[in-house]
Amino acid sequence: MSNNHPLFILFAQHGWADTNQPIQSLVQSLAPSEGIIAPNLGWLKTWWSIEPLIKKVEDIAIATLQKYPNTPWRIIGHSMGGLIWVELLHRHPEWRSRVHSLVLVASPIGGSDLGYLLDVSLIGLGIAKDLSTNRREMVEEIAAEIPTLAIAGDIDGGSDGTVIIGATQCDRIQFITIPVSHPKLKNHPRLISLIQTFWSNPIITFPPKSTFKTELIRELRFTGGVFDAHPRDFPRSQIVAHLPEGITLRTWKNPLNQLQHIFLGDRDNQCIYSAFVSWEKYAEFQQKLTQILDGLN
């Protein structure tokens, strides 16, 4: 901690396969004279399970609350570090009133596609399943009370090289992309001005206006077994249905892993949503898709 009487406590949490040094250098530039807490979870321990990591950060937060009961919090999490704080704020709604703002940097709140693929191919790597969990409902609940900003990297038109842009998005949060890779996002200089601007005017974001497009994408994102995917394969997809608002539903099966991809295109033939369906949930998804299409007829 930087001093005995900080104006605010700044929690900064590193992510998977990392230590606290990079993110600590970021927050020291952001708030050099405030109370900085950047727990080091241990590089190796981030590979096994998220629950012990959540418990460690929780214990630190509780101790901080006891020491500084009236000091507001600001929270920044990179990748899995953001997921840890989403879990904590979901489990401790009584903490939310003291949180000035929440910044999620490259955090796959919708579930990591890489996590899913690792989970099914490396049985026993617990953190993979933890990373692939869809936490959008938690984030929207939290963001209704805490101003929340998501910052995603985009280096290839759809991801930061590790996390799909779509997986970092949900309703009720402010959202920014910058052309930076996943590992560089943890302490990139551009974050400083973006976060400071957000801190200067932290506001609760309202959900987008309800349209057929927004409701359809939302329904797909909350369907079990559906993971946001890179839009690069959109040109390979075939139209299977024409929907309202000039939207087309398209599908494509990856010939290498046989995963079924779904895309939504707009009337200008641009991809507006891309995802794939897990092998084990494909039959359920087909039923869901049939219900959606039947409802349009």
C-alpha cells in the first residue's frame, strides 16, 4: 500500500499464467500516491483452479475492508484477474456500494473459446473450464450498480491473439478496443489515459435499445454451449435463413475440429455476430435455433 490514508484503494489483479509485476507497474503510473493492492497469485497456481485464487483475493479484500472501512475502491483486472473480481462482486453484493469503478482488461466474461478447447483436450486442467464459463449475467448485474469499462485488444480483426473481442462484451458496460495484443494489454501505456478518462466520469451504462438484432444476439450469447468466435470464417459460411432487419443467418463447419459455427450478417453482407457451438451442446442448440426460426414464421 502506498500510504496510510489513501483517497481510494486500487485493487489490480493479474491474470492466468502471469504474476503481479506487469499490472503493478501500470497502476503505479495510474495512482502513484494512493493505496495500491496487487496480489501475486503465483504463476503456477493460476493453471489449476480459479477457486483458490478467488479465496486468496477475497481474504485480502476482507482484511483491507477491516483496515479501511470507509475508503472507496477502484478495481482493475487483466484477463482472468477481471473474472476473479466479477466472481467476488457477485458473491459480495454488499461490497458494490463502495466500488467507484470496475475496469476489465481483455477479460473473457462470455467464456474463453481457448479455455473450452483446452478443457476438452486437456482433461484435468481445471483452470480451462473456469475460463470458459459464461459470466455475462454476473457482469450485467454488477454493472447495474458499478460503472464498468471493458477494454479489448484487436490485432487481427476479431481478437487480441488470445481472447475473442466478442467474449469481452455484454450489455450495460462501456466498451473500447485498441490495437494491442493480449499480453501487452496488461500494462500498455495507452491504458493510462483511457482509464483516467473513465475514472473522471464513471457512469452507469443503460442497456442498448431493443431491436431484433440486439435481442437475437443476446439470446444466442446466453444459450448454453455457444462461444463467441473469430469472424474470419464469415466469408466461408452459407446462408441458411433470411431474418428481419435484413439479417442473414449463416453456418459453417470447421473441417479440422468439426465445430459448427454460426454467423449473423447484415444487409451490407458484413458480419455482426460470430460464434461456435460446443460438441456436447449442439443438439440442444439445434432445438433452440429451430424455436427461434419457428417463432418468426
